[in-house]
Amino acid sequence: MKKLLLIASVVLMGVATKAQEFRFGPKAGYSLSTLKYKDNQDVDSTDPMHTFYVGGVAEYKISDNFGIQGELLYSPLGGKINEQAQDPDDAATYIKIQQKTTLETLLIPVSAKFFVSENFSLSAGASFGVILSAKSKTVADFGLGVIPGFEISADDERDIKDQINTLNIAPFLGAEFMLENGLFFDARYNYGVSNLAKNSGDGKLTNSFLQVGVGFKFGGN
């Protein structure tokens, strides 16, 4: 009996060792980021901000079906608000205002992966974002319709880091498809749960973002 248990243990250890696989490499892609402010029952969301991310990834495959993954990414997240007002005394004159909030963020996503097949996997985890800097920029364009192509613009940029909390936690769900040579494509949606606004009272400011990217993983058995 003891011999059978010993043999079984050796076989299981051999299978586990064979299944273990470590890969690492760079990744980059496109992000679509929004800010949402909720105060009691009122919810206001910004327009999407088109941005990017870049960094690296490390994956450890525990078995044929399960693995864990860690990443280190940089991304300027945030959101923007576009407004346009018309001069009530002159229908040909308008003021176009864009307010853009940029959160320079260092992201540390950690996830558990389920491999549906050798090339396709689903993931669930959380991105732990460290906000390095926060700026708000307002740009105003004074367009004069009577003179095509003529406009006067002014902009104002403010540092708002002291108004923003440093940690941004965003749980996510994602999917990845990897080719045999290590090239992979992935997508995930990160749902912001942390309140980013300091001294917000009953209000809550969150940052959610979609990521779609490409990368390459070295290593493997």
C-alpha cells in the first residue's frame, strides 16, 4: 500500500512539474477610460477618453487549465467633458469648452486564469492603480461662424493631485488568445470601485476603463 502511495505521489509530482510553465514579455494597447461621480441618487459620467497603456506581463501556468498572471503597466487614465454654448445675442458665435482630467497611473493587475484551450483563456482579477499625478485641463474655443476657420482659444491646466486619492482598485474580467509563437491578443474591462475624490462627503468618484492590446510572451517548457 505504501509503495502504491509513493508511486502515485511521484506520478502526480511529475504531471504537476510538466504542467508548470512560466512566460513573460511586453504588452501595449488601447484604453477607453471614463470617470463617474455619484452623489446619493445622482450619477454623472464623463465622455470617454481615448488613451493607451504599455508595460510587461508575467504568467505562471500551474496546470493545463489554471494559471496566475501579474503585470506592470503605465497608462494616463481619466475622462473628459465637452460642452458648447451659443451666444444668445449672436447665433453665429459659440463657445466650445473641453475639460479633461488626466490621471497618470501605474497599474499592477493580478489575475487568475482559466485555460479553455491551449490558446484561449479567461481571466478574473483586479488592477491596483497608483496615481502618480493628476491634472485638470480646460480648453475654451471661441468660434466665430461669420469667419470660416477663425477661432480664438485659451487653455488652463491645474495640478489636482492633492484632491485625488492615490490608490485606484478596479476588479476586471478579460480574455486572451495566444498563438503558438507567443504573440497574444487580449481584452478586459476594469470596473473602478475606489473613491478617488478626497473630502467628497457622500459623493464618490470612480475610474473605469476598457483595455484592448497585444503582446509577446517568451519562455515556456
